[in-house]
Amino acid sequence: MTADHPIWPARLNHLCLDTPDPEAMIAFYRDGLAMTAEEIGPGHWRLDGPERRILLRRAEAAGLGYAGFAIDDEAQLAALRVRIQAAGCEISDNPSPFLRQDAFAVADPDGNLFCFGAPSEALSVGSGIAGRLQHVVVATEGLPAMMDFQDRVLGTVTSDHVRADDGAITAAFYRSDPEHHSFACFGAPEAGLDHHAYEVPDWNAIRDWADHMADLRATSFWGPGRHGPGNNLFLMVLDPDGNKIEFSAELEHMPIDMAHRDWPHEERTLNLWGGAWMRS
């Protein structure tokens, strides 16, 4: 922890995904991501796999319910709370069953909920193809406000900006530990969940995930390729709700004091190997 960045280090521990079709989502994550499923309350299911955990919550529309970040140190958690309140943001009760009692939550300008606290239990180490839940990305119509939330309120560290020809920022990547990004936001015509990602050991593991998803006839969305920001190899598929899932390998590591870089708003920035999914 540092005075300027009390969030450092924090690591994405779990996600809550809202879904209108929990049965299809349970089947996909069970078979596709080797996750066990358990109903833990009316309309709520926990899914556990090797270093990955998701809560499914029945809802009218698909989307991000909340993101849970692990902070084990009590002093660090208290300092982050102070920073958020000093920035004028309201602290709310933690909705996650996977964080301890002193955890708390805060909403960004688009209403995405971030939960911070010590995990109430360890992640599964289980069997199956390796893929640790690593980052979450959102789309937003209000990128400047979202960037202010990350910079000023949470104090995450900027890794990269993508800029249009006029200098306007179109995407921003943030880290809360040495991994290039645990969160990012893309300017887009509509706000919502952009994708979530699982970090795998190497290029061969991406091949294995691709073969596995092909066996399940899961829809390939983008890749394989290599991102400019983060320099990671990637493959994206779709779950039954249309959420984009990324399998990522060799994500760049950056020390806390490493300056951010600027990238041009072009396809090659998002995929050094070829075509790209351009949000705007």
C-alpha cells in the first residue's frame, strides 16, 4: 500500500453476473469452464472452478452485478475507504457473500458496483484447464467520468490510454497490482459489461481452451490475437447471455511507478495480428 494508491495491491476475486437464463448459464460455465454449481439462495448460484468464482443472480436483463476485489490487509482496506469517502463518493453495504463482514462497496458513475474486502474463503484449486479470473472491462458513454472515478476516487494506476486523432481518450486501462490491468473502460455508444477475462499459463493453454470450446460448439467471437496494451495473447468466446469471455496469456507486468503509454485509436492497437473489435 502507498499513500497515493491505497488500493494497491488488490486482485479481482469474483464476479456477480445478472442473467435472465440461469439454467443455460450454469450449464455453460459448468461444462465450458469446469465450474461446479450450487444454489445458495433464491435466484442465486455460486460457480467455482480452479482460481475462478462467479455468482449468478437471476435478473430481467444480463449484465454485471458487481465485481469483488480481494484486499486482505485491514489497514489498507480502511485507507481505501477513507480515500473514497474523501473523494465525495458514498460507501454502501457489501452485497457479496464471498467477502468478510468489514467489506464495503462503491458504485462508479455508470452504477457498476465494486466490492472490496478480505475473502471469506479461499478460491478452489480443483482440476481442469487453468484460467484464473483476472480482469473485468466495461463499456461507457461517459468515459471522462469513469476515468475520474478510477484515477481520483479509487486511485488505481493508469497503464495505457488509447487516443483518437484529436487526442481524445477512447479507452483506458488500470492496474491495482503489477498485472497490466485488472479493470479497463472503453468509450462506446451504450454502457454495459464489455468482457471479463481469465489468465491462462501460456499460448498452449489458449490452444487448449479453443479446442475445448470448439468441442462444446461455443461461439468464437474474436481471436486468437495479441493486444497492444498489455501485450497479451487472447481468444474471446460468448456465453449464452452474449457476455464476452476472454482467455488471456502473458499479460504484461508493470511496477507501480511505471508511466502509462498512449496508443492510437486503430485496429492494430487492439490486435497487433489483424482485425479488431472496435467499440467506437
